[in-house]
Amino acid sequence: MKILGIGNAIVDVICKVEDDFITKNQLTKGTMKLIFDENEFKLLLSSLNIEKTISGGSVANSIVGLSQLGNKVGFIGKVSDDNLGSKYEEGLKSENVKYFCKKKKEELPTGTCLILVTPDSERTMCTYLGIAGKINENDVDTKIVKQSEMIFLEGYLWDEGEPKKAFEKAINSASKVAMSLSDQFCVDRHKKHFLDLVMNKLDITFANEQEMMSLIDAKNFNDVVDFGKNLGKHLVITRGEKGAISIYKDDIAENESHKNLDIKDLTGAGDLFAAGFLHGYLNNMESLESLNKGREMSSKIIQQIGARL
């Protein structure tokens, strides 16, 4: 298998909202808020019109993108044996993703992410993790990890306790490890741990500019470039309209973003960018080619609703 993704198995529920909905519900536009109370989540959902329901989760979106590019892929993520859990499994299998999950009736339901798309195409997420957040080391089969050329993890998965143990078990058994930092709030919550991962455990780190600057307390982007050059591992950073940059020692590649796109929804832009870059990396392309493949995938996804091509 080329790559095994390990992440939160989340069903994406996409809804269009006006800006005042974000303000009224005290959300921060463009970020992800974790909701721990199932009733609070249901109340939020009850006032909305659902556009689309898709098997999602950050790493799962990337893994589907890699499958669509012709790579042999797998995914580990935890769902409950309920209606959404069955839909989730069917959604991945229909995309030729090998899904490794021993599904059973759990106390908590399958995780759900409410994706609120405002008129400017920005997405703000409210996630009720449900059973997805309870992934533990028993859910990670080291045999499957060892059969993969690389594993891909998400920062969203990192949490103290059981998920952290699952994360560490996977890293310790893997040939190569890539990870996305996921979200600036995520970085701020786990800064010390993430910095240790980036410096000592990961072969490829994906981040956007704000996440990376926050992680290393950079004053400007030159600090990020210097950090990347001294790191000795791949650092891949998306910079919005400024394009993206790949840094590996003194090998620095940059590309510009595509202009004049008909942007409908930014959901999954980073996930599909990572899919494109990893496809290039795993198939021995040059860094610039890999960046361009990432740009191609992310440009396609933002011109439609949802995080699946």
C-alpha cells in the first residue's frame, strides 16, 4: 500500500449560512470549533438547511484524493455501528479506499462536522467528534502500518490520553510519517507536542502560513524559511493567494496560486493540496511538480461544494 491515513472519521454536513449566523453563534470564521455536548450540536443543526452529507475528516479527504490519483490507499478511523457509520464506510469503499475499522455499537455516535459556508466561500466548522475522538491503540494494527510506504496523520487527532497513544503507536511502527497541523487553534492547544513532532518524528509536515508562524513564534515568513532549511525534513506550507512553498534543506520550491477561479467553497482545499503533493512525493516527482499537483487538486475542489472531487 502506498499510504495509510489515520484520522478522525467524520461525516461532513454542509450548510450555507449568512455571516450573521457566524456572529450570532459566537463562532470564529474560518476555524474549527469542537462541540462536546451532543444536544448543543443537535440544536445548532436543527436551525439549518443541509446542502450535502459526505464521508469526511481531513485525512480521509486526502486519502480519497490519493485514491482518485491511482494510488493504493487505506484508512483507519473510528465510527459507531449506526446509520452514519454505515454511510461513512460505504463512502470510503466506493472510492477504493481500504477501510480498517472493527465497527461495533458504541456508546457515542459516529462523529459529525457541521461545515458552514458563508457567501465569501469561507468555511467555519463545528465538530462533534463522537466516537471518532475515542480512537485508541487497539484500533491501530501495526501489521497494516508496516505494509504502507507512509502514514498520514492529522493534528485534529492529537489529544491527550487514548488518541495520543494510538498516534504514537502508529508513528513508532511506520517507515515514513507525514502529518498536517490541521488548524491554528489546534496548533495553539498542542504547541509543545507539535513542535517536538515536527522536529523529531515527521518526515513531511503540512501547514498553512499562520499555523507555521504560530508554531515557531515567527516574526515574519523569513523565520519560517530559515526554520525549514535547518529542519532537515520536508516542510510544505500553503500561503493562500501567495501560492505554496516546499522546503527541504536547501531545496526550496515555490509556486503561485491559480488566479480567476470560480470559488464556491474552500472546504477541503488543504486536504486535497496535501493529496496532490503526497502523490508527487510517493511517485518520485520533483518538489515543484508535487507542489503543482497539490495546486491542481486544491484548485479543482474549491470550485465545487464539499471536500470530494
